[in-house]
Amino acid sequence: MSKHRIGVIGAGRVGAVLASALRSAGHEVVAAAGESDASRRRIDALLPGVPAAKPTDVARASDVLLLTVPDDMLSNVVTMLAASGAIREGQVVVHTSGRHGLAVLEPARAVGALTIAMHPAMTFTGTEVDLPRLSGCVFGVTADAADRELTESLVADLGGRPMWVPEDRRTLYHAGLAHGANHLVTLVAEAMEILSAAGAEDPAATLRPLLTAALDNALEDGDAALTGPIVRGDVETVRAHVTDLVATAPQTLPSYLAMAHATLDRAVTDGRLLPIRAAAMLRVLVAAESTLPQSPAQHGVEPR
């Protein structure tokens, strides 16, 4: 496939890394836009020699334009670029949002650009550490049938594999990734807090082999990988967990109870927990929930 003149608007953790990977694949990165000091440092580190420029200048200089701005900014950026005449007929405009599909790029399509949604299912640090992680990374892609070959070529140049996502399933696709990855970080951080309260000097080292095994088993076997006191029906163990969390790490109790409810439901559905044991477990969880402080909404106060 032919090589392209690449421009990137939003040289954050994702944009600078993807542009660097495309540069390594033989494409020319002609300009990058980034407003923050951190973005400018990423341009210097990952795209040495590439000039920093205004978004409109980046768009005019490129034939493939990467828009790697936050989801909520994407619509305004596309609209501004199209209205200013910076996007032209035949140009390729690619965004990397997981939530959005092609509809958000309609202003670019209206002036004759080709549009592609191409989201890497990966977490980024915004450093060269990310580059080898792109190998084998799945990209959630949405594009017109006529642009399929181009889309697959760009993903291949990034070292990735395409997963075709229908336009009306983009948000669902992104929710699955956010629930799995972002909430996993919260869960692990809280688990480390609990272990620290228990006296662990290195909670990360304590958790790493356990979590690595649990993640591998869950990805391989799904619900069959569930272990622990809820699946075993150890009601008194869960009751003791709750008592100690209330006393020592109360900030972790809401998520513990939420995940315990979800685990209980899955264990019952899977047939691994007898209804009588499940009912006893549920009573423990409901009683613990009564100890939680009410949210602002429960007090009739709207959150600010």
C-alpha cells in the first residue's frame, strides 16, 4: 500500500504513540498539534523533528489526519476544521475514540473526506514503552465498505488486528473495554489499600501472581474461573470481610459489596451455589449495605 503524509491533532498519550508507529512503518509525519506542555514533550520525544503546528495547519499539511482528542472534544474539533476549510475532498480523517463511530465525522464527510473510526483496545503511557505493545493489539474499527482495505492497511502498519464494530455498537464496545480495564485499575488499587491496611509492605508483589493467574483463567474460562468465599458459600467469611472493611478500609466497602452482588448472581446462575446458601449470603450483603452513607441523590440533593 502507498505511504501517507500523516498529521496528528491531539498529541496526547495515544496520538503521539500512534504517529510514531506509523512513522516507523514508513509514513511521513508532517506535523502535530498539542496544546499542553506534556503534549509538546511527547512530540519531541516520540516524533523528533516533526514540527508542532496549529490544528488547521496540521490538517492542511496531511493527507491522513489523525484526530486523537478526548471524546467530548471530537465533534467540535471536526466541525471547526471542516468549517475553516482545513479538511478537503479525498483526505482521510481518522479518529481514535472508542465511543464514537462515523457519525461524529459527518462534517468531514460532507466536504468529501473519507472517514474512519479506529480505536486501539490498549492502555497507553504516552512513552516509547507503548510501541511494542501495539503488536497484536486489537483496533475497534468502523468504516464504509469502500474504505475497508485502507483501514486494514493502517491497522496492519500499526502492528494491530482489526475488529469490525457496527456503527450502532460503538458505545457498547467501548463500555466493555472501560468496564474491564478502567474498573480493573480501581479494583486493584482498592485491593492494595486493603492489603496495606493488613500490614503488607509490598501489596503489589503480593497481588501480582494471584491477579495474573485470575486474569488468565477468567479470559480462558469465564465464570468457571470463579473461586473464593462467595462461590463456596462461606457466609461467615464474607461477614468477617465486611466487618473488618467497615473498621479499617471503609472507602473500599461500596465496591466490595457491588462486586460481591455481581459475583453472587453469576455463581447462582452458573449453578455453583445452592439457593439456600445464596439467600444467606445475600442477607449479609444487604445488611452491610445499610451501613453505607447515603449518596447526595438519596438525600434528595443533586450532585454538583
